[in-house]
Amino acid sequence: MLIRLVLIISLLLTQISFSLNKKNEIVGKFIYDIDIKKNELYILNNKLELNTYNIESGLIKNSLKIITENTDELGNMTWSGLYDSFNLNPDVVNGLLSSLVLKKIEEGKFYLFHDGGGLIIEIFDNKLVRKDNSFPFMNKFFGDFISFENNLYHFGGYGLFRTNNSMLFFDEGNSNQWEEITTKGNMPKEISDGLASFHPLLIDSNYYILGGNSSFNNNRFFNQSLLRYDFIESEWDNLGEVNLDFTENPLIISSESCYYIFDKNHFYQIQLLKGKLLRFEYQSSFNVDYIGQSFPYNRNDKTFLSISQKGEEFGIVSMNSYDDKFIHTFRSHNGKMNTSILNKYRLDEIIDVNSVIEIPLYKSEQSRNQFFVPLLIVLGIIIVNLLYKGIKKDIKNATPKLFTFEEDELFFMSTKINIDNNALEILKMLQENNEITSNDIVAKLVDNGLSYDYASKVKNKIIESLNEKFEFVTNSSEPFINISKSSQDKRIQILSLIKS
């Protein structure tokens, strides 16, 4: 009887120690993910415990203690094969947590990704198993990992002083490496220089991106448009410039088929499937600073949305569309070191539901509402222009140069084009020669320290990017860098610049 009582007490103490305490506090470093449909929160802490919590109650549903001893039995497919200079223990993981991303791929299947891209670790049973055969990280920080139809993808990210726009596919079961996907059509200019710290949302085969930052040559740009990638067609599309300002870094939460946006003055909800943008006033008693902001290149802000399922279980009818939604945010504890507290707010206690108004989702839609006066102005300009041409038809305007390349600076008409050292090298070779082979350019890049395969990819990307920018700026039907086949050997490509 005494033994039985001790066991019961032990189980109760274990349950209490594994659950979020009454103050919803978490001690130490951690990373997390959620399953909004199951209403579950997953936390991997610095003790290598993967705990599953019920979001509504805060109580633990399952706890998995990851074992790092004897991981060398799995060979180089474990972290011990990656970090062979020391054992992977809780102290090491504690230092790595800030660089890792936890993702629930499917039921019972969790992956750890290095934030810089590359490294993939599966939590298999109670061990860590490396899945990839690539570099530990690929300078793609603050990008996004996507699971679509049992395949893994990675888009965007920042590294080596610039953002990138590559969509990568993990070739699992073959090379076990990340391979770049060739996209169809023209890439929207908003991501031509790459994108990082954006807010993704996957709906069926459509991958949406809102906000984000583009960094190139020490210049940073905010993405104001809603972008969409079709995984079936491998094609990007710009849906339009959103009728909001993201330069003040408002908190943005992506969940199910909506974006929830908390700026300092109003709350907005973008309903993607309905193409609607709704605006609400805040409740006078709520301070939006409680839930923070979405700062670029920063993972310290941890905020997510959950949907209560109790109403469905007990037949309770919601009073509105927001009383079953809750905003959760991890904030640093003011009185305890190295401790986070999980705050919870019901959405209709944050916003005034009755204050809702619908506004145009895209700025182009808003412009149509004021189209009549601008139309008259445009018609007047056209008429004046026609009259002017009739009077001055004998005067010919000098045709401006399509491009200039002097003192290592490139201009398309009057627009300066940013170029890196590799592009500069290629342009100098093309300027010095009327025609030059593609192999000569690749050889030059290899001499500058690039591998042959990477040099070939860099050459292709530079030519493609310059041609797209040239067409956009000059509206020319001819490419800036012309590519043709050698008359002597069809396998050899001949490159030349357009006549200025």
C-alpha cells in the first residue's frame, strides 16, 4: 500500500513539474512550434526535453527526453558526426538553440533545422538523427522552411551581406542535399534582390509572403506587396501592393488562411481566401505594446495565435468571429533571470469587434475609387502632347543612350544599377571584347576563387538579372547581354553587349 502511494505521488509530481506552472513560466532557453488544429504547443528546452502542452490548459500531454549518449552508434548521420570535436550534450544544445528552428512536419514527426539553412535533424524516438548531407548552414538566415506534399523546401534568407531569392528543394533519399528550383516566368521585382524576415502562409499549393526585408549593397528595402508562389507551377506572382505600411514593424501573425496585423493605431485582418482587409479599433483598456512587434532579423519575439475548441465540444455558440481566438506571447520575466512568461489574451478583448470596417486590400483598388479626376488629367496631358507633337513634328529629340558603363559604374539610361564584384568582372570582359565565350567568363570566375559549378551558376544568374533589369528600365525588346551559339561549335555560347 505504501509503495502504491509513493508511486501515485511520484506521478503527480512529475505531471506538475512537466506542465507550465500557474504563472505560465518557462525557465531557460527554448524553441517552439504549434499545431493550431490540435491546439498543441511543442517546446524543446535546454535540457533536451521535447514537451507537448495543451494550449488551453497549459498542462503537458507528453514529454520526450532526448538521449545524446552513444549517438555515435548511428554513424555520421547524427550530430556527433558533425561536431566530432565534442559530445553533443545539453550544454552544447543550450548554445545552439538560438540558431535552431523546431518544426512539426507531420503527426509524431519533428525536425530541427539550422536557421542558416542546410542542417536537418530528425527527432527519431529519443535520439537526434541527421538527415542531410550538406553544409551545416548556407548563409540563408531568417528564411523559411516549408513542408509541402511530404517534401521539404526552403525560401529566402540573409547571409554574406545580402538577401537571396532561391527556392530550394531537399532531395531526400537521393543526394540528401538542397537543390535549387528553377522558377518559371519573371520573378517579381520585390524579391529580385532576395527577401528575409517575411511572414509566410501555405494554403493548399499556394505559398504567400507578406512583408519582409531585402538587403543588397548595404541598402535595405521593405516589401510592401503580397507575393504568391505556386508549388505546382513553380511560378511567382505579385498580387499587389498592400494598402498598409510595414516600415514601423507591426506585429504580424500568420495563421490558417489569415494574417493578423497589430500596428500602433489599428488591428487589421487580411482574409486571403476572400480577398478582404478588415480594420478594427483597439479596446481602450488594451496596450498594444503588451504583444510587441515583428522586428526584422530577430527571433526574440515569440507570439502565436490559437483557436479554442471548447465551444465545439460543449455546443457553445460564439458571440462573434473573434471570441474563440487567443493571442499568446512569450515575454521576458521582469523579476526572474533567464525566465519567460507566457501571456494570453482573447482577441475580442484586444479589439473592438463592432468597430470593423472593410478597406481596399491593395493600393491599386483604393486608387480606382478616385480614378475619375486623374483620368481627366491624363486625357488633358495626352491632348496637349498631341498638339505639341503636331506643332513640333519637325524637331527630333536626341535618343538617349540605353546604357553606360564607366569607372566601374553601370547605368541603364539614367538609372544606376547595383553590381557586385563578379558582375563587374563580367562587364569588363564584355566591354573589352566584341564577343566572348561563356567558357572564358566561367574560367575567369574560377580564377577568382569560385568552384566551376558555382561559377557557372553565378554567371547565369548575373546575366539573367541584368537582362531583366535592362528590359524593365529601358523597355527594350533586345537583351542587354546577347547569347548566341558559335558558328564553329554549336555547344559553345557567344556573349556580347547590346550597342549603346
